[in-house]
Amino acid sequence: MSTAGVFIGAAVLAVGTYLIRIAGPILVNKVEMSPRTSALLDRAAIVLLVGVAMTGALFAGHEFVGWARPAGVAVGIIAALCRAPLVLVIILAAAVAAGLRIVGVA
């Protein structure tokens, strides 16, 4: 792929992203959704984000990453649910994953 093709692709994605972001405030008062639909869309967004996060936590390419990374992610989730500061959540998750790798748990 040529350099010009990459720049054109990036420009098209940037314009599309901008248009989607600006459509929200413009359409917010013109499109009405039922409370049920609104709640369903909120849940769908959460499910999508969790799915993407879990795929990254469990797989590298097509291969399972082993048990150290998912264990670290689980500890991070628990720390976040206990409302620990973000820095502590990250340090705990990384420490658990690193500690398990040190003792031989892949």
C-alpha cells in the first residue's frame, strides 16, 4: 500500500469519526427512544466493551495466553469493584500476572 493510500484512508476515517461524533448532539432531540430501548443500548455498549477487553485478556492472536494474564485481570477487576485507586488497580494486576509468571504459571 502506498503512503498516499494510507493518508487517504486515515483522512476518510477521521472525517467519518468526526461526523459520527457531531451527529450525537444534533440528533439527540430529534430521535426519541423508549426507556427500554435506551437501557438495552446502554447494556449493549457494556457487553461490547467487556467482550473486547476479555478477548485481549485471554488471547494473543489465536492462541490462549495462559493463566497469568487472566488472573491479573481478575485481580484488577476485583480491586476496581472495591473502588481502589486506578494506580493501585494497575499495580495489583501487573504484580499478580508477573508473580505468577515468575513461579512458572504461564
